[in-house]
Amino acid sequence: MNPKERKNIKVGLHVNIIQKQDQRTGVKTEGIVERLLTNSSSHPHGIKVMIEGGTVGRVCDILESK
């Protein structure tokens, strides 16, 4: 599934995100999607989400689909 398309991202999905401050290094943060923050149907850098705990970033990998 393509992490750059909003239709593939759902609340409760297990994903890796890249936070704004980690874009240069590529450090990924793992978590469960709590909220979708991107309103458009797709985004070239990934859909912006908030994972549990309040961390915000763009989805780079979908680890588990429901």
C-alpha cells in the first residue's frame, strides 16, 4: 500500500513516520495512527498524521494493515 495516498491510511494503523526535525537524517518513529492531519487525497512526501502520544510526522511505511 502506498503511504502517499490518504485512502490507505486509517486510524489504528501501525506505521513508521518521519518527524519534521528528522527529515534530513531519515530517523523513523513507529506508532499507531491517532489522527489524520492531511486533508488532500495524496501528498508527495507522505500523509501527515498524529500517532498515539501526540507525535506528528509524515507516514513513510505502513507496517500492518487492518
